Amino acid sequence: MKILVLHGPNLNLFGRREPHIYGTTTLAEIDARIAALAAELVAEVDTLQSNHEGALIDFLHLHMDRAQGALVNPAGLTQHGVPLHDAIKAMPFPVIEVHMSNIAARETWRAHSIISPAVRGTVQGLGPQSYLAAFRALVEIVRDAGRKAAA
């Protein structure tokens, strides 16, 4: 099972950017935690961080027939990433939206996600644990689908 993890614009600054909101855990530390969880769950993980929406879309397209699911933290594309929304809708696998902060509890303009209607579910507000909770859920969703298909 291959799970993609996409980190949107400015998330490479985790650990330095607004630590009162995002904490001090770096993106490298988050990716390491995800990789360790993937190994524990016997899943493969492929990650990408980009400050460019097109790179995130290209990554989804590249893995469209090779992955079984994806986590996406769209970051600043959450409110304006129409092309990312459309790419997620085109995927043949489940996608979960992830946010370290609770976007509904921040500025009013952050509360609405145009990505949410394109995904299976959203995990937010748990800091780095948002990624891990979403990864566990996605692996179970994919496994359940496989069991149903085999029955």
C-alpha cells in the first residue's frame, strides 16, 4: 500500500513559522514520524512539500495509478486552490485533508476550505498528531476497501 503525503506552501517553515500556532516540530520531524508509522502499519509513504500548486498537482497525477491514498495539507491553497481541488476529485483513491491548526478557530477567512468538498475527510487542530491520526485512518479506509473488494 502506497500513501502520498503532500505538504503545501510555506509548510517547509514548520518549527520556525508562527510557533504559537504550529508549534516547534519541523517538517522533517513530521515526515520522520509519518515514515515510522508507515513502517509500523506496513505501508509505503511518498512525501512532497512544494510552495507551488502545480508541483502538488503533478505529484498527484504522477502517482494516480500507483498510490492507494493521500494526505494533503493544502496550507494557503485551502481557500483558493481550485486546481488542487479539481486534481483531488480526479484521484481514484481516498484523500484526507490535514491541518495542524484548527482553521475554524482562526481568522474568519481561513475557516472555509474549498478543498474539503473534494476529500473523504478532514483532520485538524491536533498539531503534528493531525498527520498521524489521518494516516492511521487512511490506512484503515484503504484496507477496509480491499477487504470488501476481495469478499
